[in-house]
Amino acid sequence: MNLRKYIAIDPGKRFGRPILIGTRITVSDVLNWLANGMTKEQIIEDYPELTEEMINAVLFYAATRQNHLGFAS
């Protein structure tokens, strides 16, 4: 998946946290919504500027970061 198509880091937006391109919605915003039980459909209903592909990119980004950082117990 080409994450650069969906996710960018801009120091001038949301304190440089990864955001979905064309929005001010951060990767962590979407992950928190999913973790709190929202479905992709509910997120898109509340934030119609998002697509299922964008949400999938967030999940892929998180999985990729997890693999690079490892797991501390």
C-alpha cells in the first residue's frame, strides 16, 4: 500500500502528527475511534471526507509502525 497517497506529516498541522491528506484528522484519531468500537462505516458517516481506503491506510500504517518499533512488555 502506498501510504504517501493517504498519510502525511506536516509540522504546521496537528503538531506534526501523521494526518490523513486533505483533512486535519490524525492517524491516532482514527485508531482511537476504532478502538472505542466505531465501525469504518460509522466513522465515514461522521466524517464523510474519509474513505474506507483511508481508514485501511491508517491500519496499515499502525501495523507497519508496530513491526518497526517492536513490543515492549
